[in-house]
Amino acid sequence: MHANYASSHDCFVLISLSLSLSLSLSLSIKCLKHEDISFEDETSSVNVDFLWHPEANNSMKESLLSWTHESSAKPDVVVLGVATWSIKLNDGSSEALQQYKVNLTAIAVPLERLADHGEVYWILQDPVNEETLSESRKVITNQQVELYNEAAVDALNISKRNSRSRVKLFAASRQAAMETISQSVDGLHMPESTRDVGAMVLMNAVCNKILKPIDGSCCQKLPPPSLFQKLSFCFFLGSAIVYLVLHFLGDNHHRRPMPPDVESLEEKKPAVAAIPLGPKAPFQALCRMGIIMAYFYLCDRADVFMKEQKFYTHSTFFIPLIYIFVLGVFYSDNSKETKLLNREQTDEWKGWMQLVILIYHISGASAFIPVYMHVRVLVAAYLFQTGYGHFSFFWLKGDFGLYRVCQVLFRLNFLVLVLCVVMDRSYQFYYFVPLVTFWFIIIYATLAVWPQILQKKANSSGMWHLGVLVKLLGLLLFICFFAYSESFFESIFSVWPLSKLFELNGSIHEWWFRWKLDRFAVIHGMLFAFIYLVLQKRQALSEGKGEALFSSRISNLLLFLSVFAFITYSIWASSCKNKTECNEMHPYISVVQILAFILIRNIPGYARSLYSSFFAWFGKISLELFICQYHIWLAADTKGILVLIPGNPLINIMVSTFIFVCVAHEISLITNDLAQVVIPKDSMALLKRLGVVGVFSLTVLLLAMSSRPTPGA
């Protein structure tokens, strides 16, 4: 029930219009009269009634009481608010204000009864523009409006002497009106944009708790913590207690081991041997992780911090992009080695790509198709590096041991698995980690299966090179077979327990889309690594400092073709008009720009001799940056932007970015610390721990089978 023309009536009109555009004309005519209005949408069984009661009096009370009778149909939502007519008709007298309080106190009881069956909202009165009010309305001052609002708040809370009233105060439209009242034509009625705000917030308040939209959190009650969230809290709390006990009882010094490379897992040997981690080191790491997870929860699960919508403009994307590239060039340094795609160069590559992706996400640039298509190439380039890095390691080292596999899987998945529990999200929600994990397992299976062909074995006979190509051809056929039919793909990954890993909102479609979009990127990286390592072994490349990769003529030709291909792809991507059509072409042609970039970056000797330490630093924590952005830089599961400091977007983004980067770096260190403890090098100890992990995972999956899936992004 809406009972105030200046505020409630406008909300009724807008809600009704949003329910059925077919009645918009008749409603706009009725709104000109002070009378009851009824609206019914037969397709959705929605009934909305506007009852004209401009004052809080016996007439309003009787209407409310009529709904409280047991035999009466009770409304699901009641919205009401009055004041301006009482002020106007009584010339703003103090006696009228006192009577207003008495009347509201009387109707508070039926309102509380109605709140037992539905939701009741009292709309606070909007401010007025006193300068533009007509003579008959001059008595409606902002001072009077404020007095009546205070009286309404007091009266409605009196109905429950020892507890809070269940009648909810609706102040959104009032807050919006305070910013736009100067735009009012008559000083009383708000402009349409302000009415839209009030109506939409009201719709959110009524509908969001039922629909639970994935891209909104307005007016939704916080869901109670799940069983796994409670258990994780107890686990981190217990770890903190154990750490504190050990801290006060034992030695407080330990040396952090040097982190191995996640892609190649080559140990970086320190000048002085690292002291093994003490017994309290893992508890210290878990304690730090618990504090970080508490911050994650507060940012994106509690209602402590605000969120704001993304709004794309070219300046919000390209200005930060130019700025970080200037910084990257400024922090240039000499490479320790000048091989093609050396460690420093790949870290640099991952670093600047990750920064571009972060800017892309926070600016909402996915709405601009040319930027979207270029960022798709960056994701493909990450997977290209996955294929290149793991193939290179297995080809050169030949280490197919269980320790290597567990180290990589732990480092890739530790953070995501913790977030799945703490943030109550599915594994597939963090789509990139399932993607790189899947492809690592495929690469391992392809190269580990008999016959295991390594560089040492291939050197003895060129036929082994053909064997590698046969394996890669088999992998290509496997990819094409799975990509041929979506229904077949979904039937495979819908089988339990795979479905628990790859389903999002009860569907495999998101996993199918992500997998299919870059399905050839990994095999492209493996094939490139194979060709490069064979050429390197045959000394067909010049990788000395300052030397061009090939002869002068070939280098110039390849550089020209690479620049031409790079520009051609960019022109094609910039001309895309439809995402769906361009995504169909992407898996086949994204490798063109990736290879073009690699050749442009590596053919000139001087280019291979330099790298950006700025980008390389970010590249070392690129995985953590990609995952952490979901909750502590962006918000609402990437749909919005986290607001730590309201009212100052520039300061807010600086503070949230600083915390975000520091947290990502710290999680990288924590993951390294725990990997040394969780993954022992002793085979028997590792097998025992894998058995424990298997039993624990099975228990979790069985418990999750009966739980309701949580909406994702």
C-alpha cells in the first residue's frame, strides 16, 4: 500500500510499469488523480494496489486492520509513508505533529502483525526545495519534514518496547532526493531519475532475497555461514593458537626456503643453504593465511564494505594501460641469460599480461569488443606458456615422479581450494585454475605414457623426434574429438565426482566454453617448445648476447612477417562486431599474434638482453593476482568494485590496489612455505599423505552432494 503521492505513489507507478509495459499508458493517466489504483499481471499472478490515504488516520488504520483478520488475504509487501499532506493541511502546527505521533503509534500494532506474514516498509519523506514551492505549499519546510520523519521512526519503534521493530525504514529515495531536489520542477515532486532510484532499490529489497542475483548484493540478507566455512574458521583459529603456543615455547627464528618455479620447478639455489623449516613454520603460515582469509570474507561476503558498479570508458582502460607500460619500460634491466623465452622474459611476459587483464576487469572493458578479443589472446598466451614450460621441463629433465606432480598441483590449487571453502564458491568459479590444472595433467599423461621420449633418448636417433610428433598428433585428435560435440563433452564431465569440480550453478556449459575457447593454445606451446629445443640442440640458433636469433636475411624477413601478422590480427580483432562469431575463430588464429610477439621480442639480440624487472616481479605472483582480484580488488564476485574509502575513487583504488598486491605476494610466500611441508620428497611419506588427502576429499564430496549449490559469477 502506497499512501503518499510525492514518494510512495511514484514508486507504485514505476514498479507497475516494470511489471507490465502494456498498461503504462493507462497508469500514467490514472496517476494524475488522487484515487485508488489497482494493477494485476495475470501472467505472473502479481497484484499491486495503491490505496489513497494521504494522512495517518483512522481510515488508514482500518485498511491495515482489514488485512490482519484470519480470513483475509494478507499482502506479501506493504509500502507506506505519509507526512506532507498533514503538514500542509494543518499549517505545520505542533498539535498536528503530536496527533501524527499518536496516530502512528496506533497503526504500528497492525503493521507489526502484517510483518509476521510479509514485509512492511515505511518510506521516509523526501526533502523539499523551499524556494520553488507554490504558496499553498510554503508551510512544507525541510524542518517540518525532518520532525515528521523523526516522529515516524520513534512511533514505529515504540510498538516493540524491548526489541527492534520489524517495520523497515526505507530511506534510499530520501538520500537520492537530497542530491537532486534542486532539479525538482515544483519543489516537492522528485525528478524521474530520483524516483527510478527509489523504485529500483525497493524492487531490489523485495526481489533480491528471492531471486538471489549473482550480480547484486543490495538488500540481501547475509547467508548464514556454511558448515565448511565454520570448520575453516575453527581450523585457522586452532592453527593460530598452536602457533602462539609454539612461539612462546620454542625458537623464534627460521629461514624461508627459496621458492621453486611453478612452471619449470627448477630450484633456485641460494648462496647459503636454507635452514629447514621448524615445527612452528607451517602453523605460522596457516595463521597468516587465516588473517588473509578473514579479510577476503569481510570484503566480499560480509556487508562491511560497499561495492560499486563498473562503468567502461576508453580513458578508464587506456590511461592506466599507458601508465603501467611507461613504468615497465622505466624499470628495464639486463637479463642474466639471452636464450629465447628465458626465465626473466617469461616472468616479464606473464607480468604485463596480468596487469593488462587486471585493468581490463576493473574497467569493465569486456563491453568493448576489440579490447575483449585482444585480452582473449593474453589468456591463450598463458596457456601457451603452460604448454611450453611443462613440455620443456619434461623433455629436458625427464622427471615424471609423483613429487613433481604433487608440487605443481599443490601450488596451482592451494589458494583456490581454500577460497572454495571460505568464500563458499565452486571450483569452476575460478575457471583459470581448473583450466591450467587440466592441461598440466593432459601434458603429463601425453609425455609420461610409453614410450617416454626425452632429449637424451632423441639424440641417439632422429626417429624419436617422429615419436614426439605422433604423440602431439594424438593429443590434437583427442582435442578435436572432445570439441566435436558439446553434449558428449558434458556427458563426460557431468559424471560424479568430476561434476563437483567442473560444474558451475549445476551446469558444465561454463567449463565447456572456457575449455573450447583456447583448446589449441597448449598444444601450440608444446609444439613450439619441441621445435625450439630441437633447433637449439642442433645449434641452428644464435643466442649469444647482442646476436640476432637467425642470419641477418632470415631475421629481417621473420621480423617483417611478424610485425605484419601482429598488425593484421589487431585490425581483424578491432573490426569484430559479434563476440560469438569472433570467439569461433579465436582458437585457430590466436597463435598468430602469440608467435608474432615471441619473434618480435626475441629475434633482435638487444631485445633478448633486456627485460623489465617491474613486470617480472608481477609475473612471479601472476596466479595469485588473478585469483585474489575476485574478492579483494573487485567485489561481488568480480561483478563490481570494492570500495574501502567511499567518496574518493582515486584514493580508494590506490589503497585497495596496494593491499591487493601485498596480499597476493604474501599468499605466494605462504604457498611456498606450506608446499615444503605438505609435499615431502620421501615417496612412502608422500603416498601416505595422498591417501589421507584422498579419504578427506571423498568425505568432503559426499557431504557436498547433499548441499545446495551456491550461485557463481
